[in-house]
Amino acid sequence: MHYSLKEKIHELKQLFSGSADLSVREIVLKSKHNIRAAIITLDGMINKEGLAQASVNPLLPYDFGNKTAPEIYDAILNSVLASSDVTEIQGADQLIACITSGFAVLAIDGAEKMIAIGAQGYAYRGVSEPESEVVQRGAREGFTEPLRVNMSLIRRRMKNPDLVFEQMTVGLESKTQIMICYLKSAASYELIEKLRARLLQCDLPTVLASGYLSEYLEDSHTSRLFSGVGISERPDTVCGKLTEGRIAVIVDGTPAVMIVPHLFVEEFQGVDDYSNRTYYATFIRVIKYFSFLFSVFLPAIYTAFAQYHPEYFPTWILVKTAKSLSETPLPVTLEVLLITFVYEIMKEAGLRIPKSLGHAVSIVGALVIGESAVSAGIISSSTLMVVATAAICSYVTSPLYPPITMLRFIMIVAGGVLGLWGIVLATALVLISMCSKTSLGVPYMSSLAPFSLKAMRDVFVRASWKKLSKHTIKVQNFAETEVRK
């Protein structure tokens, strides 16, 4: 950018191709040299009333006398503006970044630098309770879309000068702002460097949500079935992970925060676990583990038993199951796969259609699949019950729903082709894949494999806070972790 205001404005209008929302208000400052200035904004991104009170109103009547452009710039920066959010910028890149983030930029003819004035006023959704992480006890606040609001939700809970926010820009076209958040006293320097390097390697043209970046934060040589990147919509969850040496990545425009490294056992931990009594938190956690196993293996074991190992059924169940299956035209494996597939279609339909039609989908599903299909002899009632039970169990650990769905289909096919031995073989392959997976160099199955007795106090059993608070285990200190301690 040049020092001439006319050239600055001309170059800016060329960069924006005459976009209708670009607003440039040129003014003449009160001085002997009649020096010109311009306030550059984007319509819909600023609070016009706040901008007028903080900058325009005190700027227009101020008499700068015989001062030159650089002297006027210093006077405006230090004495005239009433706004507390004022930043010096220079160059076209910083100018574009500021006005697209809701700042108003003051450019003065003959001055090298420009002044970015905080006057954000774009509409956004207020802080509300997250829908995907519902708690019985604890705060009802969840992350929202604006980056600065999400930062403030974390800062309010972590009143610690060691809490660091590092700003980066990703997306070659979208220029999306992100924040790397960590506790300087807890996080490993090597982990932070790894994260920075991977974000710098991101060459995506647009980044509109955290999911765009999750693959860049994954270790490339490990399994993709389970994610080594945690997602949370609750600031209290993020703050708890920061004290363990984790790093949070906040993406502007996304009401969720990514947490790395992320471990498998954390999928079964919730905010309520640490608010309830120890015995009840342990009971709920055991339920979650059993629900995960039921949702993955129940349809597959039913298929294997019905097709290859009927002797494992109790006699009274065997009689009823055999009678039910004999009245249906499809093989057991195909029947279980078909019902599971139809259930996934119904789930997607329930998620995508307007809420006013949600009851219609439920009624049609209950009548067609639950009643008519069984009465017509197309599917057996025992198969329907097994698939429905597995589907309900999968919602207990909702963050794991995508891998549970894929694993369920894999296990059904393995059980239908090779029986129990097929399920055992497929399970062994999945376990090997999970144990070889790392998240930023930290074993994904930490606490379980490699086994750590000390870390097991918060896996299947949730120890009391008196024990948990004595020694916080930082993620870089887990066994066989590749990062520096």
C-alpha cells in the first residue's frame, strides 16, 4: 500500500472488485493543511452507533493546527479516539483482515500506518446450552460462533496468566481466524510445535468449520476409524483438558472447540461424572462401556448364533427365534443388514427434515418397520428387537456414533460369513488398529494400552476428587508417548 490515501482507496476497491458492502467514508480533518482521511468498513460487520461515538464524533471537531500527517496520526492514536480497542496496522493484508473481522480502519493521507478501531456489530447467536452435551449439573453455557466470545468463555473460567491464546489464519480464500489455546505451565512445547506445523501445512481454500482441520491434526500413519481429535461444545470441558496439558483449537464461526491430543477413554467421560457422587459416576461410566459393546457386537453375535451356532441359544429362545426366522424370506445376515441400513436412513431423515415433519417420520417408521413388516412376515420380531436395542445403546456414547455405525456393519458381515470366529478376527484387527493409533504422538489407547495403573483411577472407575486432585497426569507423561516430557 502507498502513503497516498487516493491510491490506498483505489487499490482496496480493486481488491474487492467494487463490492457493494465496502464502505469508504472520506473526511477532511480540521487543520491548516486540510489533510484528508477515510474510514473504511464493511456494511453489516460494524456497530455504526458505537463507531460514531468512539471515533467519528471526537475526530471531526478536533483542531490539529499546523501538524503534518504523521503527527496527526500520532495525535489521533494517542489523544483523540475514545475507543479502547485500537490497533496499528500496515499493508493491504492486515487492512483486509481487520475490516472483514468487523473493525473500522482509519487511513490518513500521507501516513504510513493505519488505525484499526474495534467496532464489531454483526449479528450472532447468543451463548446458550449446547444441544449435544447436555448435563444435569453444571453450567448451561456452550460455545457460540464468534471467536472472541468463545475466548472469553474460557478466560472467565481460567483466571491464570499462563493461559495463552495464539492467533493464526487458515484458508487461502476464506482467511479464517483460529486460536491455539493452552496453559503454558502444563502443555508440552513439542506438542505445541507439532500443532503449529500441521496447521501451517493446511492448504485448503476455505475453512468454515472445525471438521475441515481435524484431518490435518491427525497422525497420518494411524487408523482413521476413530478420531484422535476431540470436539467439545462446553467451555468447562475444555478448561479441564487444558490443565492436563492438552491444546485447544478455536475456529471462528464454529460453536465447538477441537482438543488434542485426544484419547479413546475420554469418549466415555462426561461433565456430570465429576459433579455426581463417585459411586454413581462409576455406575454411569460402566453403563457407557457396556452400551458401546452392545451397540457394536449385539447384532453381529445374534447373526452368528442364528446362522452358525444355534446351540448357544437357550432352548426357549431358540424355539421362538427359529420359528420367527422360518417365516421370513431373507437370510439372517441380509435381514440384519437390511434393517440396520433402513434404520440409518430413518435417522438421517429425522435429522434433515423440518421439525414439523419429525412426528410423521416416527409414525411411518413405527408402522412400516415395527408393525407392518413383522406382521407381513418380511422381517422377524427377534431381529427387529436386536437391531433396535443396538441402536438405542449407540446413543449412550453419541460422540462415538460414526465409528460404532461402521463397526456394526463390519461385525455383522464378519459374523454372517465366518460366525463367531469372524467376529473374533475382525475384533482383533480393530484392536490392533486402535492400539497403533497415536494423537500427536500420544498413544490413543493410553491408560489401557500401554497400561497405567495410576491412570486407571479415571477410566472404568472415577476416583474421588481428593485422589484426582493430588496428582494431575499430564498427557505428555503417559507411557510410551513420543513427545518430550
